[in-house]
Amino acid sequence: MADLIPFSAALRERSSSAHSSSERSGFMADLIEGAGTREDYIALAAQHWYIYEALESAAERMRRDPVASVFISDKLTRLPALEADLAFLLDADWRERISPLPTTRAYVERIRQVGATWPGGFVAHHYTRYLGDLSGGLFIGRLMARRFGFDTNGIGFYLFDEIADPRAFKEVYREQLDAAPWDADEQERVIDEVLRAYRFNTALFEDLAAAKADAVA
């Protein structure tokens, strides 16, 4: 009898296409490849603030859940760094100068919904954001630093000073996914929610591109 594929491996395999599609979105591709501007980077950071505010608020509620709490680590917290980045990039009045795009509002609403009612759904969004941050996000941070002349100010979101070995951290996280007490049906629900999160990401990049086009029209 063939060995069962670990849940973390199945999740990674099933979401790889959606992950790649999100990364290849025109707005994000431009930013990575050098066609994006400092203003584009700021626009992305602003939307991230709403997403991580919702996710980290949900994490505070989920700390009491026996399954979801296993995945929550203060080492991952991004909101203070994002706020410092936005203060550096936009000035002290940054809160008055940003607003959520339509996809961001829908994304935030979904995170709040599952973060209040469904541990597996919360973990799906937690996994999508933070393991992405510890993978491609680290590369993006270094790239933005070189491109826009940032030192640490402006890219704090991408700096995980408390995680010395991101690869090892991700391996432990995947072991925790494999150990989660979910049956096959719940695992499918979690995978579906991860795919939903990637669709939100792709749609957000489309919103950012549209907002940029409207600004120059």
C-alpha cells in the first residue's frame, strides 16, 4: 500500500499553481522586475496593513483555540513593522492617507469571519500569508531595498529578526499542519480556503493595477 502524502505536502502541491498565478500578476511582476515604482510599493504596503490588522486581530482570538493556537507565534507578527514602514513612507498621518481597495475589504471580511468561527479557515489564511512572507517575501524585501535605496526603514515588514532560520521555522510549521487533528473532509476545506486566499491575493494585485491606471488616466 502506498504511503499517504502528508497533509502539508498535499496542501503545497494543490496550491502551487494558484501561488504561481498570484506571483505572475501584472502588478506584482512589474514590481519585482523593475517596472514598478516606489508609489506602487507604498500602495501594496497600505493594503497589507488592512489584511494583517484583520489577521493578527483574529490571531488574538484564536490563541484560546487548542488547534489554531499551535500555529500562532509572536515571531511572525507584522503589524508594528508595517505601521513603522508606512510612517516612514508616507509620514505620521499615514492612516488618513490610505484606504482599502474593494478586494481588500472582501479579503478582510473573510479573515474576520473565519477568524471568529473556524480554526481551520484561520490557519489557512495564516499559512498563506506568513509562509509566503518567509519564502518569496524575504526575496521581495531584499529586492525593494536595493531598488528604492531602503536600509531597514521601509522594508521592516519583510524583516523577521526573531526568526534566525526561516527554513527550519517553515519545516516546524509544516509538521504542525501534518499533526493537526483534521479528518479528510476538513483537510479539503482548509485547502479550499488556502486557494480562496490566493484568489484574493491575485484579485488585489488586479485592483492595485486598476487603481494605478485610474490615477494616471
